[in-house]
Amino acid sequence: MRIPSYRSPSVAALVAVTLAIPPGSLVRAQSKPSGPAPAPVPQGANPPAGTNADTGWPRSIALPHGSVTWYQPQVESWANQKQIVAYSAVSYTPTGAKEPALGTIKIEGPTKVSVEERVVSLDLRVTEYNFKSLSPEQVKTLVADVQARPLNERVLDLDRLIAYIADSPLQVKNVEGIKADPPKVFSAPMPAALMNLDGDPIWSPIKDVDLKYAVNTNWDLFEYAPTKTYYARYNESWVQASDVMGPWAPVSAKLPESFSKLPADDNWKEVKAALPGKKLSGKAVPKIFVTTTPAELIALQGNISYLAVEGTPTLLWVNNTESDLFRMGRNGDFYFLIAGRWFRAPSLEGPWTFATPTLPDEFKKISVEHPRSRVLASVPGTPQATEAVLLATIPRTARVNKKELKAPDVDYAGGKPEIKPIEGSQGVQQVVNTDKDIVKYGDLFYMCFQGVWFVSKSAEGPWEVASNIPKEIYTIPASSPVNHVTYVTIEEDNDNDEWVTFAYVAAYTGLMIGWGCAVWGSGWYYPPYGYYGGFYPRYYPYPHTYGMGAWYNPYTGGYGRGAAVYGPYGGVGMGASYNPRTGTYARGAAAYGPYGSRAAGQAYNPRTGTYAQTRQGSNVYGNWGTSSVQRGDDWARTAHTQNYATGRTTSGVRTSDGGGAVSTRGAGGRTTVGRTEGGDVYAGHDGNVYRKNDSGGWEQSNGSGGWTPSDGARADQARDRAASGGAAAGTTAAGSGARAGTSSTAGQLERDSSARTSGNTRTTNRSGWESGGGTRSGAGSYGGARAGGGARGGGGRRR
């Protein structure tokens, strides 16, 4: 059970620190209360794609009393993805000084994360320092000047930060009650397709046409009433059947004339474009599987083909399918990844059993250059899996104006709320006949919409922004389709102002933690709610774990859909929405994930009453788009704007380990800032500054420009390698992200050097992906993990 909503002090953006302690020894400082958070960036002020608020490392900063070069922070821990402990080397030249002074600082304090921008802001609380050649007054001035710098100079790339803790094993606790029962798995050579029906077909009439269409599928599926024949669009062709479950065959003659009478609106644009349809024959005729329960399809391009996975003795990759399919030797078990869960079977016909906890170690040896490296995010114990878990536990926040924010309209099928108890909860009930997430506890109704809680004394309203949520609501189990609302909490509510801060983690939008990985969905199948009153039926679907043919990569936020094998609208979304107030109904498809949604098709917005075509991506709080909801990561966009004020924006890409060239973008195109002298500089936890020489050894600074070989560090390094083979040991407390291992300075420096290289490489790779407009679903360090699709308008959220 998670902790329910609570109130906590506000997180500061700036902290004043008083230091009056002699230099030369490590000391601890006291901090004062924080001030207000920075104002959000105005609408429309976002920078172009491919830029990042992390301006690269090291950073040269002009201060009121001198200048400083700040080297990339070396992250020691990131507890609960909220509190950071890091060390940095600093080169400080006071005004009038001829030579810089080298020293170290320790940073502790809260962080703010923008997953969308992939940056983290650091609240600079300098709690320890060591400058051998500075006076106490000079150190006090330095620390005060550094902490007063603008926000955009205290931003760290998320990929750089995570690289420090990704190789530390996490003791992950499963979300209580999630399941790993295998879905039905079909397999066939191409062409093949899977028609997913969310339960028995729900048929809707079409005005003035003697056709009905199924609202609860990702296909254009019709029933022609006069002959009781079923027709389905297969890309630009048509198939027919006498029973909706099949068998399906190419249309024998021609489609009924009724198809030409479909309304001339965007709902039927693709259908009318496929009329009269291309003829299917011979090898082009698909094998169509139909299911009314969650299922997946393995479609092979010809006979099964294997490629050996380099670096493993027996692991084979089935390379002629879009599915993530492997085999342990030609006669061993198959391993199939879906929804972040691995399943095993002796043959493609099954039977399939859950296999993530017993996954062979050879999967950890899959190279990041492998075409299916995306599966590493679902292999327990890999850095990619650790990162996916960390990303899933980062809270996203928004400040909501309690007086200005208006709740969405609520409509109940049949006119009155239909209330049912939620089994396994502590007296909580669900209102089931609406497309909103509404629960009842005691005498009050609570609605969770787009990451914000509302409360009302009546199911009909009026609704107002909630200031507290009963702890009993957080007992809703995973077996309930509204379990995801338990991942939205109230972080802060000051009774003296008009604002309340809400937060949600990725599980709200469908990404759960289980078996050491981030997995898609709860594993439960939630039957939809259907209502046939009125001319058009109501269909309220719930999120699906399997059967949508979509993949989502929890490591990178990439989306994809298997349109080729899951129907003309892919498998990532299904169904139609209907607004009884306007008589508007809409059809479309969408892919959902924990960082937002990707949609294509027609959609009705119940908050605005608008009906339009959309191709967009967004996160939960970004959907509001009003001044009454201020996203908690708007500081990231503010940082972008501040960078633009200087006339250029730095991408945060470096070509070497802490030094090297910095790529920048400005009005004059791309330029390059030359290598920073001494860029490969590190802070030792012993208070000394170190750098790596060309031979790979470590040198220690005397604090005023001189460097000497670090014999002690070399001895520590040799001893560590003899004792452990160079591997870092230890474990991490659940959710803390703290690193562990040998306590020697050399071991610490080697781990920090490796992490810095990895983080900089990832940042470079990501910037290349962004500027190139590519997809995060490919190989290398930005692979994908297959997952099911979502429903009700937001990957585990309802429309």
C-alpha cells in the first residue's frame, strides 16, 4: 500500500547558506528556508526540438567577485529521485588573483525533474567544501555567489545523472497485486493480422445507412444488416465473413452500395479512400485471427530465421519478426517479450508461462548495438532496467488554482450514476457508467481527471479542486480498473493561498514496477462498460495490458504500433467516443505511455466540446493548457528561454569525458567552442581534486595549479582490482538510487569517470536523435520495449 496524500513544505529554487569555517577541512553548513519557485514560462516559449537546458560541462561562470569553472557533478545518491548528494570540482579565480584555486564542494538538497525535457534542476546547498589555498572569507564569498546564480546554470542532464546510479542494483518492490498471467498468443507467417475486440462486439448504427460498425475494436469492422454479412477493412482491401469470429476471406464480389453512402466526414475518411478496395488473391490473402480477450500475434516473414546473439553461448534472436522473440538454442525454449513481461514456451504454439524472474543470464549480455537492444529495459539487473524503474518513480507535479480551475463535464449513461463497491478496498465505491474516474467514499465523491483531484457532495456536482484525499482511497487494489488514481497525490496545500500542488508517478498512466523492471499495465483485464440506451451506444473501455499491438520503451519514452499485423489502425488504441450533449461521435487510435500520449485520428474533448483531427504528443498536466494549472517542470522551459536571451542555446553535448568540444546552436548556425583546458577533473570524496592523465593514471592537485602523481590512489586502485576484479560491490536501498562499493578514492574516481563517460555519450546520442527527428525505438542506447496500448484517453487514464 502506498502512502496517501500528505502536506509537505515547499521545495525551494534558491537557498541562502552561511559559511564561516576555516578552509582545509571538510565542514557542514546550515541552510535557511527557501524562497518561491520561479514563474512558469509563457505559453509558446518552448525552444526548438533538439536543444537542452543543460549547457554542457565544465561551465565557466562570471561571478560578482571573480570567476569560476564548475566541473560536472559526480552523483553519490539520488534518494527517491528527490534528494541529491553530489560532489564537484571547482576552479575559482577571485578578482585580482593571478592563479585559480582548485577545490571541491559537496552538494545536498532537493531536485526538480522534467522528464519531458530530460533535465534536472539542482538546489545548490553546499554542505561541505575544501579549498586549500583560499581564506575563509574567500570561500564564503564564492559559495554565496555560486548559489545566487540563475536557474539555467544549475541544470543537469537527466541522462548524465542517471548514468551514475544505473549500475547500482535496486531492491525493487512489486506493485501489490499486479499479474503476469500470459495472454493468448497466436503465431503465423505473414501476411497475418489480429483483430482485437474488447469483449463481445458493441454495434453502433450509422445514421441513414443500413450498416453498423463495431465501436470496441481497432478495425473498421461493419455488419451489413440485410444479409448479416460482416466486412472489415484490411489496409486498402476488404475481407468478409458470415461470423465475426471468422473465418475471413477476400470479398467475393463487391461491397454493398451502402458503403458509398457513409457520411462525408473524417470519421470515415480512410474507409471511403479504400473503396471499392484492391483485390486480394494468392499470397496476399492474410490469415486473420479474431479475439474478444487480450491476445498477441507473432507474425513471421517466411520460415523462422535465427541469428546468434553475439557474446552469448546459446541465445538466438528470431530476426524475421517485429516481435521481440528469442530462443535458447535451436531446440530450446522461446522467450517472448510483451508489456514488459517475458514469457517462455517450448514452441510458438505454447503453452506460454511467465519467465521474467527466471530469465537466463545470457539476456544481460545483449549488446546495446544489437537490433533488439530495446529489450534490455525489461531484463532485471541491467542498467537500462534500473533507469526505467527510476524514471517511472519520478513524480510529475503541477500547481493548481483552487478557485479558477473548472472541473470537466460529467455525463452518466442512463442519466443517473451507477455505483458499485470496489472489492478489496476499505469501503470505496466506483461510479461505473461514465468515462471519468469517479469514486465515492463516505458521503463525498472524488474525481481524478488529468492528474488533478476534484471533490463534490453529489455525483452531479458541483465539483471543486480537492485539498485532501481520504487514505482509504489509496487502498483501491490493482484488480480495480481505477487503481491508477491511487498514484495521484496532493503534495502541498497551503490553506493561506489559492494553490494546491498535485503529483503523479508513471503508474497513473499505466507503467507499473514489478520483478525489477518497469512493466506495462497491471496484468488484469477490465471488461468495458457498455450501454445501449439512445440511438448510439455508450462504450467506456479501460486500459489494456495486452492485445493492443503497441510497444512502449520505459527507458526512453519511445512509442510504436504494429499496424501491419494489428489492423488498419494499428493495435494501440480502439473504439469510438460519443458525446450525448452534442451528438458528436469520433473514432481514432492512440498510443499511451507514462510520459504522455501520441494520438492520430479524430477525438472529442469533453472539457472544451471541440471536435477535430489531432496528431500530437503531450503529458498529463500539459493537457490542461490553462493559466490555472502551472506545470511543475515549467522551470525547464524557463531555462531554455533564459539561454535564448543570450543569443544562442547550448545543446549540452560534449565529445569527451567532461572536456572536449561543446556543440552550440544559434542564429548563425552551428559553432564549436574549443576544448576546455583540464576538462577531465574530478572531486575526490577525501576533499582533493584529481584528474586523469594520458596514461590512465590519476594526478592530485595541490590547490593552486600544480599536479602530482597520486601514488596512494594508484595503490588503492591496485588493491581494489585484486580484491574484486574491478567491480563495484554493494546494493542500493529501495528507491534511493545510492551507489555502493569500495570506499577508496581510486575506486570512487574510476566509477565516476566511467559514469561521466556513459552519461555524456547518452546525452550526445539523444541530441543526435532529437535533431535528426528520429524515433527512440531503434537499437543502441535508445531501444524500445514492447507493451500493450491504453484506453480512455491516456495510457491507463480514461477519456
